[in-house]
Amino acid sequence: MPTLCRTAATISRFLHPLHQSREDNINENWTEALTSKLSARYSRVRVKASHEIEKMAYAANTGRICLEHLHIHPIRFFLTYTQQVAEDVDSVTEDFIAIHFLRDMASITNAPIIFTSFIVSNAFESSSSLVGIIGTHYSSQLSNQMFSILGSLNVLRVPADFLSNVGSGVKDFFYEPIQGLVHGPEEFLTGLEAGTFSLARGVVVAFVRGAADVTYLLSDNLATLTSDETFIGERNLYQKQLMYTKSDQRTVHDTLAIAGTTVARGFQSAASGIIAQPRVHFSRQGASGLVIGAGLGIFGALVKPVVGLGDAAVVVMNHGLEATTTTSLKNNKRLRRALPTAPTKSDTKTKLVCYDEMSAKIQQQVTKGETVDDVYLGHILTRHHLIIASDKYLWIIENESVEPKCISWGEIAYFEAGHSGMKIDVFGTQGTQSHLIRMRQNDLSSLRELLTLKLDQSSLVGTSFSDLQGIKGDQSGYIFGSLNIPVELEVLDDEEGIIQSCHDRINLLGSFMPHYFHDLDQEAWRIINSFTQLFYGLSSRRCVVAGLINATNESIQIKSTSMVEGGSPCHVIHTIEYDTNNAVLHPGGVLMCVGWGAVPNSIQTGRVMISIETNSFACSLADSISHTSSVEALTGYKVGFLEKSFDESGWWAKYWMLLQADDSNKEFDFHE
């Protein structure tokens, strides 16, 4: 009861001011004063956020990017890293052999690094936040692949590759026969053969690759021990250049040239180091450096040739491995099946025919048991010959002959039917050579249809041409290339002198002369004969001479003559029927283009290709028959080759082209 009374008294005192009347002298502005007091006390912020927090909050809420769809594709690359000599290593530490060994053992070769794709949709983030998310995506994957990178160390790569290659061979040795046994006994034997072959391949590849890796590691360490900074730098630069070139496109000749270059560089550096090393160390350390440099020079003279031989062995072994893994050992693919083609007036169409045992046997002959990438097109069988047309060759097999005669389609100059058979002119080193295939008249039409599968007779030019348009003198009977006979020259000018002297002689020639073609062909061969004797040995260069004869009644505009590949400008030599000011080749005129390449080395092959563009045709002419040359004539014109001669070693090429008007009324109709 007393407690209740005290509580009531307290409430009464709290509410007492509200119960006071207006008459009492009470401050009327007490509410305003209370509000001002509270505002003055709590308006000041006592705790302030840091500048970094404010910056993060601002960046998170401003400058955002709206991405409807962001897709970063997977990334895969191979990491190769080789440590180089550190610049801040003192001379005392550098003398320890263990330092060099540990440095080179940390090298990484072809470490595979794979990043998965990053995909996000309807994202609304700031640029900094988005970069952080993407960075976390890739950094987490990189940390998961550290063991794979460590496995690519040069020290661990040799045993790892050996086990990998042998392991795959062992797996195929058991897996292939089991898979074949599921289908039948014959497939079991096929699988057993494939498995045994894979096992043998794995063992051989493992040993060769291991030997290449060990040889490279030893050569690298031996090169470091020479302490010749110039030799080490040139070797590393050369290795990088080889790495950047496409090794899968190297031929055996290119690989041997690279190997020979590395050996030569080793011997050359060994000889020069005997003098250079004492001089360099003497300039740095005085008399004591002279003794050290002499010792390093003698040591380098013994070691550097070994390094060159080791690098050459690595290049040859790697080429063998790449050739093995990129052909039948790695890609067990099925080559194209042959389907006969039917020529039509529009495009070449494929037709299906019934199985013929003779055609099947011929297909095996063309593809050599499906080991050669060629296609059988058709054949005819005469009394004395079996003639086959494939995608690459014309095969002529006589009844008494064992070896077939294969003629590339690009080597055929002309074909013409006669009373005794079909005459086929083939380009050779010394002009065209005629081959007469004797057959009956009823077989000529079949052979003509077979040849037209790959040849367009309207663009072919025979050697018995006469009454050429634009040519004022009679030039019939001359065979271009018949003068291609090497002659030893007693006096040789430089390349510019050879071109200038030939230019002066050809400028005096005209189509009215009786030996016009003979003199032109003689000058073209004189250039090639001079160049082959001027550029020989280690300074050998490829050269191309291309001549154009305007056998039309119209003037031809020469738009451009250029070198697509080569090491020289495209030199243009012309006869008197050429207007130099307007670049116009009048009827009967001749334009000759000459160009040569650079000295072949491990970085460049020194190829040559000349491009000629006119208002009637365009062409690109290469220095070898194995490289693609193309000629495209415009409507109303046709271009035929009078000569396509190539050096057997691939150092020169000689072309003579004949430009004629395309008279459709005089075309030979094969279907009459």
C-alpha cells in the first residue's frame, strides 16, 4: 500500500506541469527550446567513415556497366620459359657451376595451360568489380594447374614423356585386339596389328623424344658453361626464331639446312671466341682477365662445336617426331574415295556408277592402296596402253612396261589427235617433248574426253603455231626452251649489269624480224645461265624469268608487274612494240619480267613469285612446279604457255606465255 502511494505521487509530479493553467507564469517557448537543444547536441557526426570506404561505396554505386550477355571463350596455350643470366649476380656467385645448373633446370617447355569459358548474362556491375570477378575466375584455374606446369619442367619432362608414350602404346596393345574381338576374328587380327604397331611406335617415340630432351638440356647447360654472353644470346635468339616459325611446314631439306646452320654457328663461334674472349675479359679485369679469357676461349673452342652438334641433333630428331605424329602414326584417317566425274557444260558433277572390278584395281594403283591422297577419275583400255586419269596425274601404262609413266597435268603443253594416234606435248627442261600414243580412231574420242576432264584445250598452245595475230614475221617451227643449255661464262657482271645488257639488246628486237622468237628465248636463257653462275654455293638464289607475247590485234594495257615473293624488284624488259610512257604492249610486242629471291636460310626459304596484271589477264608465276602458279584470262582472251621449264634442283623457272584472242567460232568441239 505505501509503495502504490509513492508511485501515484511520482506520476502526479510528472504530469503536474501539464495540469497548470495558462494563468500561471510558465515559459511558453519551452517546446522550441527543447527542440533547439536536441538539434544542437545530435546534429554533429561524431564518427566519420574512412576515405577508402567512401570511395568503394561510390564506385560500387556509380559507373556501372549493364551487360546483356558476356561470353569469353576458352583459352588454351603452351608456356615455354627459359631463365636467362641475371644482371645483378655478382662475379663471385656467377663462378659457381651449381648456379648455372639450377637456373637451367627451372626451365619450362610446352606447359599446357587451359582456361575455361566465362559466361554471364544480365550483369549490372561496375568495371572494377567486373574485372575483379574475371580475375578471380582465371587465377583460381591457374592455381589448380600449377602441378601441370611443374610437370613440364625440363628435369621432369623426360621421364614423364617416356611413361606417357609407352603407356599409350601398352594401352592400345591390349585395347585394340579386345575391341576387334567383339566384331569377329578378322577384326581381332586387325586390332592386334594396330595395337602392336602402336606399342612399337610408343617405345620408339619415347626413346627419340627422351633423347632429344636430354640432348637439348645438355646443350643448354654446356652453352651456359662457356660464359660467352654473345654466343648464348645469339643461340637463344636463334632458338626463339625457330620456335616462331611453322615447323610442320618444313621439308627434310629445310631441316637439314637448319641443322647445318647450327653446326656452322658452333664452329664459327668457337673460332672467334679464342680471340674475342681474352680481349673482352682483359678490358674488364686487366691482366688477370686476359688469363681467364684465354682459358674460357680454349674451353669454348672445345665445347661450342659440341653444342652446335647437339642443337642439330635436336632439330633433326624433332622433325622426325613431328613427321611421325602428323602422318599415319597419329592421324589414322581414311583418304577420299574415288568417284568418277562427268564433264558438263556448266560445272563438273559427280556421277555414281556400278561397281567394276577393273576400276577398283585401277583405283588401288592410283592411291597406292589408299596411302596417297589422289582421286581416280577414269580410264580407257586400248590394244597397247592403259591410260588412267587421276586428280593429279595422267598415267600411261604400256602392256610390256612394268613402271607406269606419270605426267602431271600442269606439265602437259598440248594434245592433238592425228591419223596414227594422240600426240601429247609435255614441258621439259629443254622445251616441249612429244609423246605419241598409237591407237585406233574409235579410241581417240574416248581419250579426248578423258583428257578434257582436267585440261581445257582452248588454253593450250601447240608448237606448230603459224599466222599468229600481231606477229609480222614467220616464227613457226621454233620450240621455246630448246636453247636451255648451260654454258660456262668467262666474264660475269653483277645482277644489275646482266639485266641492263639484256635490256639494251631486247630493246632493238621487233616482231618483223625473222628470228624474233629465237632471239627472245636466247636472251631469257642468257639471264638464267648468268644468274646460276653468279649465285652459287652458299650465296645461291632462285630466279624466275617470265615472257609475255601479245599475239592479238589489240594493244594491251599493263596495269602492274610486281614481286609477290622475292628479294629483288621486278625488272621489266621490253621490245620496241612497247610504249613505256603509257605502259601499253602493242600487237607483236613482248614483255619480259625478271626477279630473284634472297639467300635461303633457316628463317626464309628464298622463294620467288612474279605477278602480272593486265586488262586482258592476270597471273602469278612461282619458281617451282611444286608451288602453285595461276593464270586467269578475261572474257575474249586466252593465255597459253609456250614454255614452262624448271630446274631439277628448284633454283630457276622460265615461262613463255602467248596471249591470243578467244574466237569461240574456232573452238574445237569434242562432241561433234
